[in-house]
Amino acid sequence: MQFDLRKFITTGTRPYHLDFECDLSGRDFSGARVLQPVPVSFDAELDGGEARMTLRAKASVHGECARCLDPVESEETVDVQWTVKQRDLDDPDFDLPLDEAGRLDLEEWLYQEFLFQIPTVLLCTEDCPGLCPVCGRKRGECTCPKQESDAAPIDARLSVLKSLLN
Ligand SMILES: [Zn+2]
Ligand SMILES: [Zn+2]
């Protein structure tokens, strides 16, 4: 999906709105995937000689927990606004994916924003205990004797609290 940004900045008169679906299923997000098509809303309006563009989308991201490898699904939202001046179009270091003609690749842009948005480390729960180093099952779900490395400081603090309550 392309948006002719140069044309819009130089000759545009009216605000532009576009709803489209974006297929990101072939893209990799640090190991996570966006399997379903993503509904996207794109707006552009002129403000003086600048174009103000808004990109909004919500996707469900499928990955695996970095600690226990269980499947993880999370909702991620992109809601970004960019203001572009005409001279940005000829700036080789400009951050948006533009071609030489000044056309903006909306799918590539969305991909970049989601890549920025999606955590590189996904967890099934904040305090996922991870896997037992002995049997490979989830910690707490196995009957292996407790490992010394399990003596996390949180347990120590909790036992202090307990003794205070008693
Ligand atoms: Zn986990
Ligand atoms: Zn075990």
C-alpha cells in the first residue's frame, strides 16, 4: 500500500483518509508473529507546508514465553503521528520508508512501528518461574527436589512478612 507523500505535500488540498488491511504474517518480530490481517487506519492532513500523518492499528501477536516456551498471545497497538516537511522527502536519513519518488510504503512503515512496539522478550506472566533445570517441566509443576538457585530473594522477603503477621 503506497501513499504519494510528495504529491500530497506539494499539491494536496484536502485531508486524506484510508482504511486498509495489512498482512504481516510473513514478517518476523523478534521471533513473534502477527498471523491475522491487521486493520489499519491512516490519515494525512496539511498544516502549512507540512503533512501531519497518523497511523493506527491493533494486532494480536503470537509468540512464546522466553522462560517456559508456552505460547503467548498479546494485543499490541500502534498509534503514531508524524509531521513531515517537504525537505524531509529529500533527506537520505529520513526515517520513514520512502522511495525516490517520495511515495510512502505504508505496510513497511506499519511493520517498523510494530517492531518497535512489540517487546523483544515475551512472557506468559510477569512472574513466570521458567523451567525446572532438572526435568525441563515448568517449575512448581514437577516434584524434583528444590534447587539451590530457587532460593529467590522474594521468598525470603515473603517469609519475613509471614513471621510479622504471625
Ligand atoms: Zn512462561
Ligand atoms: Zn523438575
